Amino acid sequence: MSNRLFQGLINQMRDSIERNVGVLDEKGTMIANSDPERISEPFPAEISAVLASNIPVVAGGATLCALGGQSGAAEYAVVVDGTDEVAGRYAALCALTLGSVEQFFGERYDRANFIKNVILDNILPGDIFLKTRELHFNNEAPRAVLLIRISDLRDVSVFETVQALFPDKTKDFVVNVSETDIALVKEVRSNQDPRDLEKLARSIADAVSTEYYSQPMIGIGSTVMTVQELANSYKEAQVSLEVGKVFDTEKKIISYDYLGIARLIYQLPKRLCGMFLQEVFKRGTIDSLDQETLFTIQKFFENNLNVSETSRKLFVHRNTLVYRLEKIKKLTGLDLREFDDAIVFKVALMVKKYLDARPVKY
């Protein structure tokens, strides 16, 4: 528990309690006090007996009361100046108040830490079940993982900004995964449309870019029904970012559910992809096509292999486009006006992108 939280609570109680109040750690060091000048000073008496006691103890001219941790073992002690009955009541009251707050924040921290271990696969499946019961965690609520990546992250307050967008700490969890990645584990409806998660991701991206002038990339994993499956959703969010970096460089929000054939290509062995390209382009390599030809092919695909519509969009005569398509056929042996050849060429272009991003010798 943060010393600053203890100090903040004592500051709020200072005007209501007429005595000096402080919190000692297990070594007897003052970590919070209503008099800031006394912070870090050692307590003049041994406090091990205090930490083991269930009732207020008088020592060193003050009254102390153990402040129990979540595990039941005392980790801190409240100290109130004075040895009279009033000091004892103050010590007991402060210990009860601070102990309740410490347990609440400690449990919240434990939940976030638990979620982080789950998505990173750092906890055994059997332990997940036991931990969900211990933390009173809903094991079967539908959830999805959104992975927020900010490549030029310099300000740690980005995490706090994202966390502030999801104030319900019992359902939604924001955890730091790395220097550039923040994971959001979001509880959703059982029939949640993946497009709604993209809208949510867009609102997060807008909030971050507005505040920090940095556009994040967000990968969205599929919705899972149990805590045990959250690691899968996190891995899918990672794959979404990696696939998007290769195939959809303009997109900043990529959902695993809509990766399509790009997901299949990404999971293929690179050597197999290289063999596929060699097989498709027997007459000549794809590198023999210039940028104008590749742009023509892209527009032809965008217009569903419609020659007339493509020529209109390119502002060229229909015969000019036909000539270009014949040239492509001569170079590659593939007639893009034929559906089967067009599919092969489209996949080959994506495979080429994949290999350019992840080169391999073949």
C-alpha cells in the first residue's frame, strides 16, 4: 500500500483528532504522520510485540495498535501520542479505519496483479480457479482484451489517463504490460458486437491522442467467457497489432475477428510462403512489376475486377487498362480478369508483404 495513501488519510483526520497520529512500518520507521517533519524518524521502542497483539499497546510514551494486512499478519502499526484512555480509543479507531482502506486498496491491487499474471500466462490453470474464489472474482463474465500500444510513450501518466476512462475497478482492469503496451481487460455483454469494441477503442485512441498528441495502435482480441481464456484474447490482440503492422499499415485499430486471410498468412511458415511465391511467379518475380502496374492492380481489385469501372476511376481508356492487364499476364502468367487467377495474385501480394516485413532466405 502506498505511503502517500496513508498520509492522505491522516491529513484528512488531522482536524478531527487532537493528538498526533502516525503509521509505523514493521521496522518501526514512521511512514506517515500528521506532523510531516516526523516522517522517516524511528520509533524509540521495539514494536514487534505491538504487531503481534490484538489490543492497543503502550510503548515509548505513545499508544500503538496493530494494523493487519490482508493475510492476517500485521504489517503496520498506528501510533497516537499519549498513554491515556483517549489515546487508546483514537489508536483503535484509526487502526480500524486505515485497516479497512488498506484492505480495499490491497485487494484492488491484487486483482489487477492477478489479471496481469493471467493474460501473461504466468499462473497455472488450477491456481486461477483458487485465486478467483479468494478474490471474489466473477470467473464466467464475458471479457475481451484490448492492447494499446504507444511506440513513443514518454509520459507514464498515459496509463493513468486510460485508467481514468474505466472507473469501475471491479469489472474493468487496466494494467501496464511493457514500456509501450497497456492492456485493458474489459467486461462486455455476452452478445457484444465486435464493432462496438472498435468504437470503444476509437474513443480511447481519441482521448490519448488529444491529451498527448500521440496516436496509439489498438489490437482487439476476441471475447472470451472465462478468466482462463483471457490469455488467448491477449495473444489475439498481440497478433492483431502485428498483422496490422504488416497488412494494414494505415489502420490504427485492428480487431482479431476481422483479420480475414491476413491472419492465415501470418500463421504460415515463412519458408512455405517463399516456396508459394516461387511457384506462382515462375515466369518472373513479382519485383518485376513497377509501381504504376501495382497501383493498377490494386484499383482493379478494389473495383471487383470490373474493367470499365476501374478504367473510369483511373481516368484511362478501357483499352489502356486491358493492355496493362495483358502485360501483367505476359509477365506473370496470371490473367487478373479470371477469378481464380485474381485470387492467387491477391494472396501472392499479401504473402510478399508478409515476407518483406519478416524476411527469410529460401
